[in-house]
Amino acid sequence: MKLKKLEAKNISKSFNGNFLFKDLSIDLTIGDFMLINGDNGVGKSTLIKVLLGLIKSDSGLQNYLLNNSFKSSSGYI
């Protein structure tokens, strides 16, 4: 059984009433990789920043497990 590192439940983010993502849930465990793909301006970077806690989501909750090591051990390009 893999240990969870991040759990995000029903997170949403909008700008000016337009949702970039709504009620999104993600569970990541140690060793997982995630690819986020899409056109320019659809919210890929915003999603990553919300998951890393750099910006606040409009709703939902996130749990960082293993003493918040998710933030320090995560990277993105």
C-alpha cells in the first residue's frame, strides 16, 4: 500500500466568475507522476499553484501528509 502525499477534495478556482476548474479531486502518493496537459490559458499553472499552496482555492480542501514534505519535494516545469 502506497503512502499518500497529497489529497485534494472538491477544489475549485475561478476568475471573474469563470471557472478554471470546479470540484476537482486528486490523490497523489509517493512516487506518483502527474501530467497536466491543455491549451494556453486553461488553468494548468494555476492548478499546480493551488496544489502547492501558492494561491488559495475558492473552495474545497487540501491535506499535505508526511509533514508537508509534498511542497518541498515537488517540482514543475
